[in-house]
Amino acid sequence: MLLKTFRWAFAVTVLGLVLGVLYEGWTALGFVAILAVLEISLSFDNAVVNAGVLKKMNAFWQKIFLTVGVLIAVFGMRLLFPVAVVAVTAKKTPYEAVNLALTDKDRYQQLVTDAHPAIAAFGGMFLLMIFLDFIFEERDIQWLAWLERPLSKLSKVDMLSVCIALAVLLITSSTFATQAHQHGGTHVDKAQTVLVSGVAGLITYLVVGGLSGYFENRLEEEDETESDAKSAVLLAGRAAFFMFLYLEVLDASFSFDGVIGAFAITNDIVLMALGLGIGAMYVRSLTVYLVRQGTLDEYVYLEHGAHYAIGALAVILMVTIQYEINEVITGLVGVVLIAWSFWSSVRRNQEPAMTKSEPETLTVP
């Protein structure tokens, strides 16, 4: 099962390393391998969250996620997205942006870095909404009861997640503008960019998430009534399609920090695409593996840990608009939270059945 699920990831690894060596010699082998590890460490929580969504889709759409979705993730987000960002922010044609990436790597890196505030605001808001909607939802299984129980009671307050997210965005953009003014106002325009990009991220979440949720609910209603099998199939297709779009936007939001962080290793766009692409393939394969093994059903707190990691990443992205945070910290936060939730799940599974309904509590030695 393991080899079958990861066979394409292994094949892409070999192909990527060979292409790296052919492109820039044996030195490139190390760069590609390091970038792959970076992507996996930063996106492990992404795999867990994706699995929670993917398990609702049939085998056909799971295959689409692992094939077409990988092409979008590898070539779209890891190769074309940085070029598109440079083309838009620097007001260059796509050809000029590609030429710049291949011939003037330092200038290309600077332009992508300059676009980071907009990228971080968009991705930060999208991820923050995922975390807030999760934490305010009532659920039978709670991990950190001291936090989740009181917050779940606020789920009846309409649009609370949106209000909090907008408040965070306003505080972030106003703080950015204030600090820019203190330094001579050189970044005032970027403060406005942060605000616009953050709102765009919020709208994207509401539209894509709302549509997928709508068709999913319609599908459940059709399944309950069993009135029209053909209609149910069509609804399943549309529901799966919007879930697929949701997963792609989610993957894009997770990939922002990986793309930006990759410049600390190399500014060569080809090596970045190869390394991050290999890592993205492993994350996709891991997502499918978690679904087919039923890991989320067995280790019930894993999804909680992944969503807390999403919340942490959202905060980190918003902070990096003004301050630099090492990618090692970003990766470790997610790994620690997921490891903690996995350990809590193992402990829960070892307890007698009658105590498993009790949520995890935080104990201080």
C-alpha cells in the first residue's frame, strides 16, 4: 500500500534529481534535495488538512487531485506563480518576467521578495479563515478542551470569523502603514496592497469554500431522500469540483512560504521548481495515503493539530509582512503541533473506551 501510493513520488524524485544534475551539475543535486525536504517540512500540516477534505471525494476525484492537481501544484504554484507575481507587480510581460528569472536571478529574487507583503496577506487571510471556522465549530471530539469548549459556544454568532479576520487585517495594514510613515513613508503604498490582498484572500475563501459547502450539503440531502440518482451524480460532480478548487487554493496558500523561503537556498527558478515540485508530490501522496489508511479516523486529534498549525502559519505570514522569520521556525511549529496531536491521539486510543469521550486537557507540571 505504501509503495503503491508513493510510487509516483519516488519516480518524480528520481526524475527531478536527474534533471537537476543535467541542468547544473552535481551541485544542483544538493539544492534540489534540500528544497524538497523544505517543502515537505513546511507542508506536512497541509497534507493532514487536505486529507480531511479529500476523504469526502470519490476515487475518481482523488485521482484527479493526485494527477491534475499535482501539475497545478508543481508547474502552477512552484514555477509559474512566482513569474506571474513578478509580471504583475513589476509591470512586465510574462516573457520579460521569464527572461529575468533566467538571466538576472538576483533582480528576479528582489522582485519576488518585494511582492511578499501581498502574497503573505492573501495567504494569511485564507489560512486564518480556515482556522477560525474550525475553532468556532461545535464538535463532539475536542483536543484542547480549555480552549475549544468556550470558543465553540461562539459558533452561533453570525460572521464572527469574518469579523475577526477583518480586524486582524486592519490592524496588520495600519501597523504596516504606521511603521512605514516613521521610516519616511516609503512603504505606504504597500500598506494599501496588504489591505487589498488580504480582502482578496478573504473573498476567495468565502466564494470557493461557500460553493463547495453548498454543493456538499445539497448532495447529502439528495442522498438522504434518494429521489433522483442522476441528479445526485451531477451534484456529486459539482461538489467534488468545488472541493478540488478549494484544495488547490489551500495548497497555494501553503506554498507561499515555501516559495519565498526557497530563495534562502537558491534563486534559480529551475532548481526551485524541481525541488519544491518533488516535495509537493510527496505531500500529495501523503494526503492520499492518510485517506486510504483511515488515519484521521484512527488518530482523531491529528486534524485538530493540523488546523492549529494552519492558524500558526497564518499568524506567521501576517508577521512576515513586516518582520523576517526563519523558515526553520515556520516548519518546526507545524511539526511540533502535529506531533503533539498525534501523541495525544495515541494516548486516547490506549485509554478504556468509556473515557475516550473526554477531551484532551493541558496539564502544567
